[in-house]
Amino acid sequence: MYSLRYFSNLFGIEQGNPGLYRSQYQSMAKQSLLLYTLAIITTISVAFINLEQAPIFLTIKLPAALLLADLAFFFWFARVPKKYKGDAYDRQALLRLHAAVWGAVLLGISHSIWALAMFEYSALAMRGLVTAFLSASTLGVAMCMMNLRSAALTIVISMFGPIVVYFMYLGDSSYRVSAINLTMVATVFALVLNRYSQDFVRMIKQQQIVEAKIAEVENLSKSNLALANEDSLTKLSNRRSFLFNLNKLVDEVAQSHSCGLAVGVLDLDGFKQVNDVYGHQVGDQVLVEVGLRLKNIEKDGVKIARLGGDEFGILMEGSLSEEELLEFGTSITDAMRVPFMVDDLIIHLGGTVGFARWGSVDDTGQKIFEKADYALYHAKDNARGNVIVFGKYHAETLRAVSNIDRKMQDADFDIEMSLVFQPIVSLSNSGTVGFEVLARWQSPSLGFVSPDVFIRSAERGGAINRLTATLLGKALIEAKTWPDHLYMSFNLSMHDITSARAILNLISIIEKSGFDPKRITFEVTETAIMSDRKLAKKSLCLLKHLGVKIALDDFGTGHSSLSYVRSLPLDKIKLDRSFINDIEHEEDAGSIVDVMVEMCRSLRVDCIVEGVETQGQVGVLTAMGCEFIQGYYFSKPLNSAATQKYLRAEFGENFTEVAISA
């Protein structure tokens, strides 16, 4: 059994390794011309030296037949037709290797028998020459086949075998010595051939291992590159990939001037509430569905990526009109309005989109993206759920905003920022119970800048914490001059209540001021709280522990939810002015305010109504049992001097000693 397996390995062709026998075939194919040229020359030479002694059949006809057979096999073996590719090519290569082995058998036996037939007619001197020709050509042919051991061994054995047997049969001692010599030469050559063949196989296999490792590294590199450029949740491109493609496309457009591009930014409306109400797991499932819908909307020339959170980027190639952008953007917002089904939940969202187009070589990828982002947030403020394309109006506004942002970064808050104070009044005794602190900015170069403008600027530029700290310090100094029963109401930004460092700094400022924390009310908006509900609640609880009071400002204008209102450490709720504009004339408006006032009473928190401007509004609110109001009906915001005058008018010259129950 072992001998049979050894014989099979020695003369067989290794199976299951296409790379190996492809290499063996290609190596032999390159040597085939030399191989058959050597065989043809040997055949012609043997025939020529016996031309006069041997019959024409052996010197002309039979050699011609052998040469034609050799040539036919050569032309078939030397090239695999181009139509064979991949696995088909490998199968053809293996077929030709098997043919090479059997061809070696036929080639060796036929040529050796023909040559021995010549011996009968050759002169004694010529026999040695024929033997030398055959031996040399056999070894030469075998060397051409060395990469395929089975074929090389076969040609050696099939050529030398009959000659050795014939020489031993003749019985002459000189022929026997020649036979032994040929056997020894063939044996040594076979051993060398076997070692070379093994080295060749080993080299090919090692090369295959190296190539496999290289392919593995390349595949891993491609996988890592794909992961680096793909959002793991939605399987869309990520921010890194989006910005890379944007900058690349901008460079191409700037150089060619033959086409254009547009950038869009999509922001989901109402997604933060999904995370807060149902948890991040449900939110992630919604984002996965959003990704699928956006993939279905993608088309040639359009790439959509997830930029982070619930924000997505849109990159569109070509010179697109505003109408085309609006149409495509509308297809996205329409897709976002379709309810999302997550388990047994039905979730309603929306989407707002801002677009900007490439306009000139001065437009970098960053500039176009900033324009699209500005268009998005302009839409969020003015046309939520719709699509806006950045235009001349937005460009002018953005330039003004950018100028304000630059001035904000360089502003000296101590000098340029001032405060005004608007009274908060109790309806039960028409007495002032506190003041809301409002900031004013008088820029040396810009002049007066509206609070809603510069507050946003400070938030965008990261200056809001520094601004809040400066304003709080100024407010505490002013509030220390008020009667002890009056409190100070101070507004905090989203960036204040979501920064532990900012909160600790505010606490430090209060403690150093010597002002009673119980006389401080910090106002926060619903939007600020919902930006990071957990962190906001933690910050508010930290402030409450100090002794300050917390008021929820602009209640009803954000995403009001009784459940989260109850979970917050609130002392007061301020109803937005929009609810009382028509309170005198519309029954529904009055009913809404009445419900809110009653809700505050049930929650045991103070209710403060903002924006009260008429006697009629005061009358309706009084009838509802509303306790505290704020607005122009009593007083517009007052500067420091006017506030002092207001207090003297209400409490007398020695107002710090007056005590009125709040």
C-alpha cells in the first residue's frame, strides 16, 4: 500500500491546488518550443546518419510521422485559447499536464524503439553516435520538463528503459557497461530532477502563502477603509467620507468649470424626544429605518451620509436648479413624514433640509457646507419640515452673522455688556416681587445688537459660558442693592446647564458674592433641557442644592410633556407671551391659559405669565387666579438707574428697609 502511494505521488499530478498546476503548465509551455526543437533535431540527426544504411521507411517515413505528431502536440500544448478564463483555464492547464505525462510516455517509447530499429542497420561506430544523440536529447527534454516531475521521470524512463534493456539483451560486455552507465546517469539525473521539482513545488506553495497573506492584508485594509468611511448603524457613508468626497468634488468642479454641485443637510424633527421617551435603542432602530429610506432615495450623482446624531448630509453632482433641489429635498421630507414602525410603536417624525450650491472657485467644501447648514437652521426657525435653498438673502444674513461672531469673540464683556431689569409683579397686591435680568450688548463697531442674535453668536462660538459668568457677576452686584424680599431671575443657556464646569463656576460666583441663593431664580427653556435631559436635570439638582429656585421659561413653545415637567426640580413655570395675545378676545386662548394655570397649581409651582401689556389681559388673568405677571403693562426693562428710581417710587427713598410680603 505504501509503495503504491509512493509511486502515485512520484508519477502523479498534485490535485486541489490550481495555482500549482497553473504555474507548472505555464513553466512547461514556455519551455515547449525548446523541448520540441531538441526532439526534432535529434530525430532528424539520427535519421540522417543512417540514411544510407537503413530503409526509407525508417529514415524518412517513420521519422516524418513522428515529427508531425510532435508538432501537432506542440501546437496544442503550447497555448490555452483566450476564451478560457479563471477556473476554465485551470481545468485546461490540468488537462494539458496530464497530456504531457502521457505524451512523454508515447514520445519516449516511440522514439527509443525507432532508434533501436536503426541499430540493426547502423555501422558499429554509428551505434555509439546514435546512443549519444538519444542520451543527450533525452536529458535535455527532461530538463525542459523538470517543473513537472512525473513528465520528466516518464521521459527518462521511457527513453532509457528500452535502450538499457536492449543493450543488456545483446550480451556484449561493452553494451552491458553502456547499459549500466546509462542507468547510473539516469538515476542521478532522476534524483536531481526530483529534488528540483520538490523545490519548485515548495517555492510555488510559499509564493501562494505570501500572496494569500498579501490578499488578506489588502482585504483587511479594504474592510478597515470601508469601516472608516461607513456609519456602523445606518450603513450610509459617515461624516469623514462625506467631507472627503465633498472636497474632492469641489476640486474637480473648480478645475473643470464644466459642472456644478450642491450640498444638503437633513435634520430630523422630533428625534430627540424619541430617545428621551422610548430610549436610545428605539432611537437607533428609527435611525436604521431612516438610513434605509435615504438609500432608496439615492440615485446616480447623489450620495447621502450620516453626519452624526440625527443629521444627514446630501452631496449632489451637476448644475442643479433651485427647483430641482426643492423637488429632491421634498422627496426626502415626504419620506421622513411616513410613520416609523418600531416593534409595536408608531413614531412620527419630520425632516428639515437646507441646500447650498457651488457658486465660484472661492467656494471651498467647508464654505458650501456652512451655507447648507445655515439654510437648514434658517428653515428650522422659520419653515420647519420644509426645504430651503441658500440664496442672496441668506448670504447677506450669514455675512452679518459671521461679522457678529467675530466681534463677539473679541468683545470685552465687562465693558460692552450691560443689564436691564424687568419687574415681576404679584397681582394679589400689585407689588413687585423680583426682576428678570436681561442682557444688552452695545458693540463699539456694530452698535446695539439684539439679545437673541448675540446669545446665539456666543453659543456658536463657545463664548456663552464666559458671557453667562460675567453677566451673573454684574447682576449679583446690582441685586444686592434691592430690598431683601426681591429675587433676581437669571437666564441660563443650554450650554450652561449641560456643562458641569460651567455650573460649578456659577456656584462659585454666587458663593463669593455673598448674595442669598434663595433670592436667585435660574430660568431655563424646554429646548435647553431637552438637548440633554439627564445632564440638564443633574445640573439643576446641583443648583437646587445650593438653595436657588428653578423656573421653566417659555413653557408650551417647545415639546411640553407633563411627565418630564414633574420629573424636574421646578419651582416656577413661565407661560410664553404667545398664549395671552388673544386672551381677551378668544375663548379658546383663555381656556388654554386657564388649564396651564391650574396645572401649575396642581404641581404646586408658581405660575408667571409673560408679555402682559393691557388692562384687559390683567383682568382675565386675575379672574383665573393667576398670581404673578411680567410685561410692559407694568414696566419695560429698566437700566440700573431706572431700576433704582422704580424701587424708590414703590418703596420710598429708604426702600431697603421696606418689607412687603411676597
